[in-house]
Amino acid sequence: MAQDIIIALDAMGGDFGPSVVVPSANQILAEVPNLHVIFVGDEASIKQHLSKLNRGMDRHRYTIQHASQK
């Protein structure tokens, strides 16, 4: 059995922040069944981008760690 992999992602980072990070994480979660993602950043913004996903993201495969600083 494959060991679980947990990664933390700076959801607010890069030039486009969660508009790119969230869909990209959703894509890799679909490809790697033992992966769990921790989104770090503004919780409201992350949730807003999660709600835009066509097929949604399995709530058991990610967590959000709110961080107010950018």
C-alpha cells in the first residue's frame, strides 16, 4: 500500500494566486490517489475558487490553513 503524501501549497503565491493554484491542485489530486493538500492563505478566497471547480474537490483530500498575511 502506498504511503500518504501531504503537501502544503501557498495558495496566494505566484502571479495569479488561487485562480491557478486551486485548479492545479485539483488536477493533481485526481491523478495521485494518496495525496492530501493543505492550502495556506486567505480562506475566503480559497473557498471561492474551490466553488468554481466543475466537478468539485473531495473535501477529505484537502484542508485549508487560513493565513491573513500576503
